[in-house]
Amino acid sequence: MAQNEIETIKGSVETVVFAKEDGFTVIDLNCNGELITAVGIMPELHEAEELELTGYFTSHSVYGYQFKVETFSRTLPTSIYAIERYLASGTIKGIGPSTAKKIVETFGEETLNILEQYPERLAEIKGISPKKANDMAEQFKQMFGIRSLMLFLAKYNISPAQIVLVWKRWGGLAIDMLRDNPYILCDSGFNVDFKKIDEMAEDFEIPKNHYNRIKAGFLYIIKRNLNNGHTCLPKEKTILPVAKFLGLDIEEVSITLDDLIEKKEIQLIEKNKHFIALPEVYQAEEYIASRILLMCSIPSEEISNVDFIINEIEKDRNITYEKLQKKAIYQASQNDIFILTGGPGTGKTTTLNGIIEVLEYLGKDIGICAPTGRAAKRISEITGRDAKTIHRLLEVEYIDGVHKFTRNEHNPLEHDVVVIDEMSMVDSLLFANLLKAIKPKAKLVLVGDYNQLPSVGAGNVLHDLLDSDIVPTVCLEQIFRQSQQSLIVTNAHRIVNGQMPVLDRKDTDFFFMPKRDVANTSMTVHDLVCTRLPNAYGFSPIDDIQVLCPQRGGNLGVEQINKLLQNTLNPSKNKKNELKTTLYTFREGDKVMQTKNNYDIEWVKDEDKGTGIFNGDIGVIKIIDRASSLMMIDFEGRIATYPFDLAIELELAYAITIHKSQGSEFEAVIIPLMKGYEKLYYRNLLYTAITRAKKILIIVGSQNVIEYMVSNVLKSKRFTNLKYLLEQGNFM
């Protein structure tokens, strides 16, 4: 048998060796007397079922040949022997070998037809009551149902994993529901391509202007804009894109939108203009606003001994807080909600540690969290206390394709105070869930930098909170003497203030290397990562150095720089296993990044186990095992298991976009800057990139581009409701 060559095999299920709830199954398949181990997504299989599998053979030094299943189809057994064996295997509760023999002796080859169509006849057999006969029939219908659903959806190239989610959501009702409205696949978290759903609808003779299709079109456009950060969209400006997307007339699309608004399936927000939003996203912002306003309405807690505590901390730490730092510590201890903001070098870390120490002195139990694993690790290091990602703090669970938080208003966190670092990265939905999990009398301390980029997810929470001027806030501005020695810090503040950074110094931590063209810029970046910085400073190209690019495409974009660096740092070798995807070829030893939140990926760290790898997490591929179709990736000590089909969620990470670097710090950062997509070249992007560097920052490229970015304050506008709701305050 040729390895990795796509082929089709047929046989009957001899043994179900292993089966997971998500449909991943290992079976022994009897192919004309030869037993073949097959692995893949094959839900609800049972012994004696007849299968047709398409895939390829892989070999393993321990497990031998295995057949990796890409697609499969199934039929129920037809011979008397196979039917009896099928029932005797325990497929249906209450039917063992003895009962299976009696049923088959009574009904012969019609047994399975009787089970499906005339189950009451099972009561003809001694020992089977009418109720028991009905229970057996219901179980059989359940098993027969997913088989039917597989056959029903196979022609539309919907993956087995997606079909499993559909079955878990709607069970035996799924086929009838899809015939009635295939567009339910568009708004229920299944990630089915809209064109595939349109194909289904055409087969079912559903007209192009059907209400359900137009509704799905609006949901599709609104959700796509959630990915651009918008929690709402201008009503009138959304109608035309939806009409174009669906190939329909503007007027009929507009009429349907008004109907959707009237039925509350889409939320209308009447501000200076009319906006529309997904109801659940609007409700999240509404909840945030109501909870924040409630926290701000509670009178400040007068604590008489804060002065004494601060003095004790200053003596113990041999430090002296400046005026604004003391003000921040006071306000954090006295208010239910407080925001600490400021740029690099302004003493934000020292102030936060002071806040935590005062609150601990007052007997408060404190929970510390951050949006990403890297940010949580960093805040843990600078506070000397345990910190978690927000998802881990809320104890996220992933059930049937939907993530849920165990911690909520019914099961709140025990902490008296919750501290959130890198607040600029927190989106509206996540923040709403965090607020729900905070007990009513708990304090909330938010820490972030107003000038950083907003969250990857929808919303602009920190900006909206600060701009509303409702939450008690201290903005640290003074750059401390030790930080003034860092040109990274000095230049970051110059950029924020619209001034050109100092580019001509060679004796500090910020360097500019002018280049005339893309080719020279690219090769300089390559040399810096692969040889010059490792030789000069001992930096590891994998662990310490990070290239940050403004954009993905182009010769100086993430994709090309990654391939250039991979060819030198981790070239193809005979004994090094690889996995090819559409964009990249991954190899053992590659530095990679997760590109979307996945709550279901399992990981192990020492004796700790958990699930969830999130957008922006960076790791190194340790093992690519073609036999099991699994990868093992080390995310800073968490060893995560990736099925091959999840490789689409990974990218090489020798270079990453500046947006993806939020919340992270690296020993050395290199930024290639030449002319590119102008909308991505603005002041806050440059500021964010520079402030990711801990020890060395190098810009390679054009001074003209730096000048353009410093002067360009027209960053992408986000449509959100939070500031408006905070200022209105009339919905409580």
C-alpha cells in the first residue's frame, strides 16, 4: 500500500477501539479478511456497520499501518449474521446477544426496517414490553439519524466535524430544519461557507429574496465587521453592502431589515444616526455600562490608614511615590472601580504594585489577570503574584462548539479585588462576562495604555471608558530618571506627542538602519535575526528576537519574512517531519502562533492540565507525527496537542503583525518599514511596535515612512456603543 496516496477502501467495522465526543474515532476495519486500523472523524460508529473510507495510509514505528480518513460513508448491515452481530454488540441499550438472536430469528433480514418503521412489533417477542420496544426504536432512530445527516450533507462538502456539531445541536430534527431553512447554519457558530448554504437553498428551491436569506446576509456582514472591531454599524451604510453580497435590490433588503428590527432579531440604536447591531453584542455593552455606572454611583470608601500603609511600603521598598502615584493608590483603595493608565517609563508597574500591597494590607483577596498568556506571564513576573488569562480566571468550558464561562453571576469569583492588565486588549464581550463574574461588592482595577492599539475583538472598551470621563482615573505622565536613559521610552513618548523619534544615536537601545529599497531592507532584517544580534548580544532567534511588520502581504509583510527566516533558521532536512498547508510548510522546530481563540485544544504543563490556546499565543512545534495526524506544540511550557486539521489556525511566527504583538514584550524587536498599505501606517501602530521591545529596538527601512506614521493620526475608526450608553445612563 502506497503511503500518503489518496485511495478508497471498503469493509465492515470489526471493533470500535476508541471514540471521542467530537467524533474522532479509531476502528479496526475488516476488509475482505484483512484488519486495517482507521482513524478520523467518524461519529457514532458501531460494530458490523459497512463503511466506505477515503483517505491515505500512514506508517508508524510502533502502530504500523493506519488509514487516515478524510471522508466516509456508511450503510447498515444487511445479512442476517451481520445484523445479529450489530445488535449484539450493545449498540442499543437493552439488546444483548440473547435478545439480538431472538429478534433476528423472528424478523430476519427485515429486522432493521422493523426497528425503524414498525417498532411496536418488537413486543411480539417474549420478554419485550411495548415500552421497551419503543425505547429501543428511539435509540435506533438516534443512531440512524446521524447516518442520514451525514449522507444528507455530504454532497455540500460540509466536514464531518461540522456535521457532528449540527447533530449535537438539533439531533433528529436537523434534516427537517435544514430543509426548511438552511441559513440556520450561518448564524449558529458552525462556520459553514455562505456559498455552500446557498447551494443547499437552491436545491430546496428557496428563492434568493427569501426572508431567511436576507436575514443571514445581514448577520454575515455584521459578524464580519465584528472582526474589524465594530460592535455596531451605521444602518444606511450597511444596506448597500448586504444588497450587493446577496445580489438583490436595495429596497427589498431595506424592507426586510426594518422587519428584522421590529422582531428584535437585529438591534436598532438611535444615536446621532441610526445604527444596527447583533442583540447579544449590544446587550453586552449595555450590561457593561449599567454595571460601571452602578460601581461609580457607590460613594467612595473612606479608609483612614492609607497614608500609614503607603509610608510603610515606601520604607520597606526604599522608594518614594510621586504625587500622581500616591493619588492612584488612594483612588484604587477607595473606589469600586479605578483606571490606571500611562505610557512606558511613567512608573505604572511601581504604582500597580503599590495598589496591590495596600489592598492586601487591608485584607483584600486579589485576583490578577490579563487577556493573553504572554501578558499574564508578564504581569505575574512584575507583581510577584500568580496571574491568569481572563479565560482561565473565568474557567472557560467548550461544549458542542460553544464556549461558556463557569464563573458568572450565579457562580461569582471569590476575589475581593480583580486587577486586569493590558486593558486596551479586552473586547466588549469578554469584559461583559468578566463583570458578570465579579461579586457585587468587589473592586475592579483596570490597567492599560490609552495609546496602545485597541482589542483584536469587537469594541474599544478602555478608550470608551476613558473618553466618557465617568470612571475615576489617574494618568501617569512623568518619565522617571532611570527610564529617561532608554531611547525606546523617550522615542515612544515623542511619537505619541507627534514628534519625530531620535534616529541618529548609536550608543543606546534604539537604532535606525536606513535602506533605499525593499530587497536591502529584507536582507538586513534576515541578517539581524539570524547572525548579527545572536553574535553581538547572545539573543536566541527563536526565544528573544521578534520581527514586527505593519502588514501581512508584500515583500516586507509577515508571510514573506517568515518564509525567508524559516529557510535559514529551520531549513528542510531529511529526518525533520513536515506538514504542508495552503500558506506554509510547518516543520518540527518552527516558531508558530495561534491565530484564533480555540477553547477545545488540550494542553499539559507539568502536572497541570487544561484546554484552550488563544489568539496571539506563540509556541514551538516539537513533534509532527503523521501516523497519528497530531502535532505537539510547546507554548511556553504548555504542551498542546493539535490534530492536523487545526493547522489552519497556525502561522509561522518568526515575524508577526504589530496587531498580534499586543500584550507581549520581547528582548529584541526589529521593525521593517518601507512604503506599504497607507491605512496601516499610523502613529499608534508605530508606538505599539516600539513599546514591545525590552532591550533592543531596531527600525530598518525608510525615514520618510517613519515621518509619515508619526504625522498620521487617522487611525481606523471603530463604531461602538459603550461611550454613548455610559453618557446616556437612562436604561438602568
